[in-house]
Amino acid sequence: MSTFKAPKGTYDLIPPYSAKYLAVRDAISGPLRLSGYGYVETPGFEDVDLFARGVGESTDIVTKEMYTLTTKGGANLALRPEGTASVLRAALEANLHKAGGLPVKLWYSGSYYRYERPQKGRYRHFSQVGAEAIGAEDPALDAELIILADQAYRTLGLRNFRILLNSLGDKECRPVYREALQAFLRGLDLDEETVRRAEINPLRVLDDKRPEVQKQLVGAPMLRDYLCDACKAYHEEVRALITAAGVAFEDDEKLVRGLDYYTRTTFEFVHDGLGSQSAVGGGGRYDGLSEMIGGPALPSVGWALGVDRTVLALEAEGVELDIPAATSVFAVALGEAKPVLFGLVTELRKAGVAADISYGGKGLKGAMKDANRSGARFAIVAGDRDLAEGVVQLKDMESGEQSAVALAEVVEVLRTKLA
Ligand code: ATP
Ligand code: MG
């Protein structure tokens, strides 16, 4: 223990556990990389106004959760609380929307920061893999993203997740609904903060988890009854395409999600084994966001999946990921054999075999302990006499069998045995 600990609400990823995080990131990005999405990486911080405008002044993220700082030069920055605003900013700055065909399809993976009350599945530093398809209004794009996320979770072995789907309407029909809902909410007995929320962002009140609020919401006007024909047709097409792909979903008319910028399609992936932090990922269409941050009209859709909660979901379902052993071959050098075995280990690594060697001048017993701890399938043991005969002892760590193998053939023999 040092004097220091990881800051409140954060945790370290330590081997072998950390391998799960890499596997989850790979599994989520895999389907994207096969679907025309290019990798994008943006800074860990941005101008605070990008999020204030891009995520929305009335959201929890902007009002309570952002880590903000003023630089020595006087710039107001925020650690990124989410990915979409940054990725869109980067795409606009690089003029990707003018470079060729639309949509611009991008994926990302990284750390995000929110000042939240830490609890299981809710941290102040967490990681997401996300995807954005920028500049096209096409129900097939919304469907594609939902299908790819479903595929990612299934590849990982997750089964007990559900996809919740809704449409939030567009700038034609949503304002009409917003007013009807506001009128309804004004007639309720709500606490001060909720009354304020009802004025700024009434749709978010529908999302209130408190039973005393939910009870009063019975009979509230539903957006479904206000959707314009274009939004209705669009939503029906998204639903049909997902259904045709064999991906099951549930219509959830109350799903509004935390971010202000969503239009039309919104969706959330929830896992039933996670308690109250049940959302493993979410996303939707954000047709107005580009203009909100000073860009041209670029209808877009995207999602972000939480890596931390996905790992928790895997644990909740008891899914063991198929993670290859960190080390396949471990070398134990005796006498003067170290340089030769060190060279052999280098060769094995070049040949793509995960190999390691005992360090620190240990004797046979200590070095064999290292070999055991490494989880290696094979150990190569050699001393001066073996080398004089041009061989090493190859030990199968599972069966305990041991045999001499010519030094010149070890790499090939091991490659074949491990294939
Ligand atoms: P919640 O309703 O749980 O606060 P959110 O709507 O704020 O989630 P998004 O902004 O949609 O979440 O982020 C997408 C995903 O990122 C979430 O579904 C979740 O898996 C993950 N995520 C968000 N906030 C956190 C956090 N504080 N700690 C861990 N994971 C998080
Ligand atoms: Mg949140």
C-alpha cells in the first residue's frame, strides 16, 4: 500500500481481471469495424460550452455531473462526460461531412468522467465504446446500429438483456406534445425541483423513477399519439428492419433518456441482473445536434455502450469469457543457460507464441513456481548439460510429462503443440 488510493468513485483495472475489459471492447468494436465504421479518438477534455450546448443545459450531466476546470491560460474546459458531442465536433472540424459520401461512420473507445454518487455500476470514471453515423436520415442506419449492438452483446454471451425502443418525434411534432405534457404536469402535485424540470424539459419527468411521481403520471398524454406522419412512418420502418433481422425489442413509450439532443429513434439496452444501474448502453437519433454546436444540418444517429456495466452484466449471468492464457510457454534457465533460453523466448514471441522467462536469478524451485503461476501450458527447462547436448527439456504442465527436444526444433514443436 502506498499513501494514496484511487480517487473516490474510480477503480483500477488489474490483471487478470483487466483482460475482460479488453475483450469487451473488442467484442463491441468488432461488428462496427466490419460495418464501415472508422476509428476516431478525441481529447479527454473539451471546451465546456461544447457540452453545455451539445448535451443540454437542463441535463443532469451538465448541471451536476461535469468536471470543469479553468486552465492557467483562462480557458474553461470540461473532462468529457460523453462521446457524441466530441465526435461530432471532430468530424465537423475535419470536414469529414464534405469529404465524401454521407453518412460518416465513426466508432470510439475511451474514458468518460461524471461527478456522480458512486455505487455499483456508477462511477466517476468509466469507459464506453460508442458509434456515430453522421449526416444521413435513413431508418436503416438506426436499425443497423441497434442490430450491431445486439450482435456485440450476443457474441459476448449475454442473453438477459432487453432492447427498449421509442420515438421522440421531431421539431414538427415534439413541441406540440411538449406543451400538452406541460399542461398536464402543471396540474400535478410535484416537488419544487420536478416542477422546475417540467418547465425546462418536461419529457424527463416521464422518466422519474419515484413511485409517487409515476402514480400521478397515469393518464399523461403520450408522445405516440402526437407523432407526425413522417415520424410515425420512420419509426415503423426502423421497427420493421430490426424485426426482420431477428432482433427482439420492446416498445417503451416512456423512454426519453437523459440527453437533450435526441430526436425520433431512442433506445436503451437494459440488463435485468444489474439492480438499479440497469442500463448497459443507449443511444438514438440526434438530428439537431450539429446545428446546436454551430455546424450545418446533419441528421445523425449513434449509441454508447458502457464497458464497466457490460462486465458486471457478464458476471451477473455467470458468463466466462474465452480469454487465452497470458503465457503459453515459460522458460526456466539453470546454470549458464539463461542467454540461450532468453534468445529462444524472443524467437517464440516473434513466432506469435506467448512466452515468458523467469527473472531475478532464481534457482530451479523458485523458477518453477514462476512457471506455475504464469499459467503456461508448457515449460522449457534447460541447464548446462542440456545445452551441451543441443536440447531443452519440454515439460507439459498439465500432464507433468517431460521430454528432450532439439534446440533447433523447439519453436516449431511448440507452435504445432499449441495450434
Ligand atoms: P444512467 O441512467 O444509468 O445514469 P445514462 O443515461 O446517464 O445512464 P448514457 O449517458 O446513455 O448513460 O451512457 C451510456 C452508457 O454508459 C450507460 O448505459 C452506462 O452503461 C454507461 N454509464 C453512464 N454513466 C456511467 C457511470 N457513471 N458509471 C458507469 N457507467 C456509466
Ligand atoms: Mg446518468
